[in-house]
Amino acid sequence: MGYKVRDMSLAPSGAAQIGWAERHMPVLLKLRELYRVGEPLKGVKISASLHVTKETAVLVRTLKVWGAEVHLAPCNPLSTQDDVAAALASEGVNVYAWKGMSSEEYFWAIRRVGSEGPDIVMDDGGDLHVTLHEELRDKAVRVWGGTEETTTGVIRLKAMEKAGGLLYPVIAVNNARTKYMFDNRYGTGQSTVDGILRATNVLMAGKTVVVAGYGWVGKGVAMRLRGMGARVIVTEVDPVKALEAVMDGFEVTSMVKAAKLGDIFITATGNRDVIRGEHMVLMKDGAILANAGHFNVEVSVEDLNKIAVSKKAVRPYVEEYILPDGRKLYLLAEGRLVNLVAAEGHPSEVMDMSFSNQALSVLYIAVNKGKLHPKVYDVPQEIDETIAKLKLETMGIEIDELTQTQKEYLQSWKV
């Protein structure tokens, strides 16, 4: 066993945090107990690149109970909860993560877990998958399959598949309805606002907030901000999503026009250079810039550094950039995921479903070893529906079932 964490003395605190998450992740715990007997992952080596949080720890514990050997790296240099990392290390997990890693340290950890020769790969954003394909191909060719948690990662993997370069099958966990409809919308919606508030403590009511992107993440962020009394402006490049935002009651315009109006800007697109220098020079004095997309490329930090005459840290995870005319712009979390850098990430209740998808997808790969082709697969519908049913059950909610007559009616062309 190996590990590298900030401080092992933090382990008791981390164990308490993991226990708190477990109290709010009943579906994953039900699955843990359901498959405990027989250890279906006994002898299976899993390498994972995930946010090292208390919720991830519940997933890792579940995989260990099922018999897996887990090697864990972060998927963001700033999102690790150090006490959780210490707790996992104390429980026999090969974890290499600490908050505030340099880029070199981060990719060292990615390579470390990739070099272990995994049977199954779990990723959030695609860095581990890409590193295996580009630098560790001898390890990649023996991988049974992998999973991918995020929109950004799925986009990267589908591009690899299209180019004919994908070496093993990957299940797009992000595409499960019990993931994107809840994690992306309600989880990111709440945790993004939480991160901004923890970093700045500004009042949202009365503010004009510009949300770039109206996918599931953007919808969730916009919804939460409107509920807090903010005036929300949406920017989009997709005409259908833009139209949807309009009919959801939001103002929609271009970023050039929105740049002059916003007090707070939040990117949620999965693309790069969404907010550029040409937008920054138009912004109000005191405008706040935050990112809810996976990588730190949506707000062009390079452009911000070019147009600013100076910068300094004014609060934890808040940097003040001074422009030549004296106006000040404030960048949160170095342009990285504000919800995980400045806060704790998604609430445990929503990660309960996302990580149940991860766990069952890993089981699916193990059971179907050698039967899947090197392509990106959606989560099987039966897994998606099982998780939804279990979640409702844990919430004490009953729903109706189709009668036999109704089932036959839905399969017939006759009235």
C-alpha cells in the first residue's frame, strides 16, 4: 500500500466527515450491503481520478467492501479535502492527493494511479483516461473498461472515439438521467452559489448575475440565483437552449452586451475562453468572475493577467485584478471549479445517485469483461431506473405502476 497526503493526523476528522456523508447517501449504502456477500470485485484493481471529498470516500469504501483494490488521485488540484484523504489512507486506500497541488504534483498523482495497471478506470474530467492513452498505453491496452463522471470528460472521450483512438470501453455516467438531471442541475446549482457566498459573502438579492451556458448546470445555477432575488442574464451559443432560457423567463443576450451589466459572472459551458479580455475591459468596477465548468479555461485567466496592471489576494480564493483605469475585477478560485475550491462540492444527497451510477457501472464492466467494444456507452437503462426507484424508496415516496391493460395499450396501435 502507498499514499501521499498532507497530514495523517487529520484522519479522525475525515472519518467523521465520511460518516456524515454516509448518513445522507442511503442508496449507495443499500447497494453496498446488497453486494457485500460474494465480493463481486474481489481482486479487481481500480484506478480513479475523482474529487477527493467525503462523498467520494463513501464510493471508495463501497468498492472496497465489494473487494476492489482502489488507487485514488484527485481530478482537480484544489478540490481535495485533506482530512478525507488522510482518513482514506488510514483505511488502506492508495490515495495521492492534497489541497493546493501544483500542476506537476497533480499529474504526478494521475500517472501514479495510472501506472498501477488498473483493470477498471474511473475518471472525472478525462485527465486519467487521456494520460493512460497518451503516456501509459502499455497499461491502457489491458484495461477492461472505464467510467466518466462529467460532461467535459464525455466530450473528450467521444472525440477520442471518433478519431479511432479509444483503447477500451467507457460508460458515460454523466449521461444517466439520475446523474445529469439532479447532480448537474440541483447539485451544481446549489454548490456553485455556496462557493461564491463562502468566498465573497456578497448579497445576491438585487445583483445582476450573468450565467454563461444554459445546459443542465447553467439551468440549475440560474434557477437558484433567481430564487435568491438576483436578476439573471443568460448567454448562449445554442439557439434552442437560448430560446428555452427565454421561455423560462430569463433575459438572454450576448456576452459583449452582458459584460457591461453584470455584477457577477458564472461560466458553465464546458468550453474555453467564454469570458475573454474583450469582455473584461467592458465590466463594471468590482465585477466578480467565477467558473462552474470542469477546467480553468472558461474564464481566460491569461487575458485577465494581460490586461491587469497588478493583482493580489484579498480573501481566501479571491484575487483582485486592477485594470489600467483603476477598475477592479475579482477572480474566484483561480478560475477553477468554485463549488469545490471555495466550498465542499455537491450535497451528499445528490452525489448519492451519481456515485451509485459509478458503482453499478463498475460492476457492469466487471461482469461484462471482454464483451464491450472500445466506444462510449450510456449507462444501461435498468441501472438508471434502479437508482431512481431506490432513491424514492429511501425518501419514503410511493409511485404508481402500470396495470397489465395499460402496458398492452402502450404497445398497441389501436385505441
